[in-house]
Amino acid sequence: LLSNIYAVANRWDDRAEVRKTMVDRGVKKEAGNSCIEVNNQVHTFVAEDASHPQIKEIHEELKRLFVLMSEVGYVPDTCFELHDMEMEKKGSSLCHHSEKLAI
């Protein structure tokens, strides 16, 4: 939680120190996941997941949808992308969160 608070405040050095302390103490953060049931089969996704057999098609569909949304004025809210990266990469990264992969 403290790591995320620092990230929201753009205190990247403090965030890095908290994450280093977590690693040093063996504390692990569980990755969030999203599940969807299709034809009685449950599919589970985590951010940047590449293990699904249809991941290529999933990414292509997300890209198509993102283009359509952008054309009508959608701008991703990047304030919850808690990694120190360029704004363009933050928008792209948000497209690969688990809940989007689960479409």
C-alpha cells in the first residue's frame, strides 16, 4: 500500500526503496487477476498475461477496440498506472491489465 501511495505522489525513489525493502524481507505482492467463464470454462488472466492460447487474437481485439474508443475521444486515465514510465507507455500498459484481457 505504501508503495502505491508513493507512486501516486510521483515519489518514485521512495517507492523503489519500499519495494527493495519488501524484496529484502521476502515480502511478495500477489498479482491481481480477472476471471471470465465462457462455455462452462473459466479463463484466468493477470496483467501482461501471454499464456492464454488465444492471446494473439485477444491483443488484436483490444487494439481494435482502443482505436475505436480513441476515435470518439476516449483518453485513458493513467493516474492509476503506478509505474514510472512515459505517459504513452502508461496508456498502452493499461490496455493489458487483466480485466481487459478477460474480454
